[in-house]
Amino acid sequence: MAEKHAMIREAEEAAVAACQAAYDSTPSQYRHHIILIEQNKRVARDTFAAIRLPYMAVAGRVHMARDEHRDLNISLSIGTTFLPLSDGTMVCQATIVSEKYGSASGHAIVPKGAAGGAEKSNPIEVAESSAVGRALGFLGYGLFGSALASADDMPHEAA
């Protein structure tokens, strides 16, 4: 039992260090866009640690990209389109074209039948934000560690 408690403590300490590193590495004007995503991280076969990991919100990624391109006096284009899938659902495709980095695309399914929150009341906007955030992540904006997923993609429990 002591070994599992030590593993949980180690995971929690690593998560705190990751949050601090994200905060320290982010310019001050973007720090308010950092959110903490709660996760249950598996530390042993039947043991989980409740941790929080840093995530740069899509608004922060857009803010960073627009500021960088404005400061360099170069172009940045953010566009989205919605495409039907064979099962009747829709996918949002975001395409970012950067004069500095080239182009990248991100995709997100328009959620159907969500229980509540923004996914229920504004499913198109949720998908569009998620797709834009993913595309900006592919260009390197707002990444901490290996986190590329949108907040909606982040697991809240380990499987």
C-alpha cells in the first residue's frame, strides 16, 4: 500500500511540476489562457492519481498566432468548413495558413446528443473551436509537453 501511495504522490508532484513549467515558459500576456484539465492518471494496474495538467485554451493559441504574425507583419489565415460524413454526422475542418510556418489542418466532429453544456447548446461552435485549436497546435502554438489535443479531446479518466 505504501508503494501505491508513493506512486500517486510522484504522479501528483510531476503534474505540479508540469503546470509550473507551462506557466514559466508562457509569456505573461498569454498565461491567463492556461487552464488545468483534470485527469485520473493510471499509476498501477488498479490505482489512479487525480492530477491536473496544463492546457492552452484555443483563445490563447489564436491570440499567440495573431500576435506573432502581426508583430512580424506577415499573413495568417484561419478558415473553417463543415463536411458531412457517411453516417450523417458533420466534421469541421480548420485550415491555418501561416506565412511563417506553412499550413496545417485540424478536424473535429460536431457532437450530437450531448447531455449538456456548450456541446449541447452550441455544437457547431464547439467543433469549430476544437478544430482551430488542433490546427494551431500542429503549427506549434500553445503546446505543453506532448499535449496536442483540444480540451474536449483530453481524457478525464484513464482507461
